[in-house]
Amino acid sequence: MKIISKDILAQNQAGRIVKMRLYAPLIAAKYQAGQFVILMVSENGERVPLTIAEAKDNTVTIIFQEAGYSTKMLGQMAVDDELFSLVGPLGHPIPIKNYGKVIAIAGGVGIAEVYPVIKALKSAGNIVIGILGARNKDFLILHDEIKAHCDRLYVTTDDGTFGEKGFVSDVLTRILKEDPNFSLAYCVGPIPMMKVVSAITRPYNIKTIVCLNSIMLDGTGMCGSCRLTQDGKVKFCCVDGPDFDGHKVDFEELSQRHKRFLPEEKIAMDKLEKKCKCANE
């Protein structure tokens, strides 16, 4: 569970996106595209689920944004530091086969999660169209790596600093109007984005898979923290997912459940900020 390498992929006032390679030979040997790990920075820390971006040479690569207390603590770790725990690979891998023509849509740090899926789909002989969305040029990650595995790649940024100005939904709408003959759409990113993408593909009857990142605790389906509703039935992201039918997910419920620990997260972040200020003084 030692950190083999660490790179800062993006950084601005909103925070950093960090790439880490972890020594985990057993996980690397079993991993398939779409699976994830759950890690703990310290014995008293929370359990953080993160998608495996790559597995090779006895290591797994994770990419994360320093958004909350635990990811900020993880981002402060250095090469040769060791995590308290690392469990995986968890979740069901995405079924990889030759679907024909597929479109993969990702936003924000979801780009790291779509990367191994695009690689696997392309290796299976699919025609792969990719759409990536980022806040701005500085927060666009893995562009060249993903482009190498796409037949066509579109990029949008909120401010127009790279690619088209706008959102992935704008490009997706245009593409499907011109050519709706896709066998699969795969989407990962913020919940509002996945909800909109699923609504766009529904009229075309395109099978749409969304990769959900629910808040998890034990990762075994026992705690119920990552509960969601698909087609009126209760599912658990950790053991039933992380991929679900985007046309059947209750995104309203999912969005509300993502907000349930915001007060506690604010308290933790305030403590971390005070701790950092004291250290700097």
C-alpha cells in the first residue's frame, strides 16, 4: 500500500487533481475496467472509494480531486508513504464486447474514470466517440491519453479556454441529431451531468450506462450508505454497481443522498483549515 509515484495533474484556486500509483500487486492482478478501490489514509479516517484508472506492473493508479477532508489528507501524502488500508478491486467491471459504435461522455474528474473504459472498448473493436468536459483548460486531464483511443474526440470547457465553450450535453445533442446510430453510451461525472445525458439519449433508445460514485462506508452492501433506486428497486452502488442504467436511475434521490453529510464535512474542513494555519504560523 506504499505510494510509488505522485503527480499533480491540475491546480488552481479550486484545488488540485492528483495522480498516484500505489503498490498493490493482488489488486492489479484481478482488476478489470470499471472497478474501484476503497482506501483509508489513517486508522481513524473515512473509507474513500476511488476508481482504478490503470493497473500495471503490480501497481494501481488512482486520480482524485482534493475536494473534502479525506482527499485533501490523501493529497498531502508523499512518495513512499503508506496508506492505512486499501481494498479492491470492488464493483462489477463494465461488460466489454464489440457493441459497434459507442459514445463515452465524461466531466471533471470523471475523465479519469472513463479512461480505462474507453481503452477497453477500443481494444474490443468498437468505434469510440469521446466527449470530455472540464471547468477550464487547467482542469482538463488525460486529454492526449484518451485521444489516442478515440476515433473522434470532442472537448468542452465552461469558459471556452480549450475546445468548445459550453457543456458536454451540447455536443452530445448535436452528434445524436446528425447520427443517432449508437449502440451504447457510457457516462461518468457530476450527477446533474449524468442526469442530462441520460435524458438526451432516452428518445433515441440508446443503452446508457452511468457510473455512480455514491458515498460509501463499508463497501460490502451492509451499511446501506450507497443506496440508490433503479427502476423502483433498491440497489447498492458498492455491490450492484458502480454502473447502472441511466434511464432507470432516480437521480433526484441520488442527488439528495449525496448532500446528507455536508454539515459534517464543513466541520472537518474548518478543522483542517485551522490546523494548516497553525502549521504555517
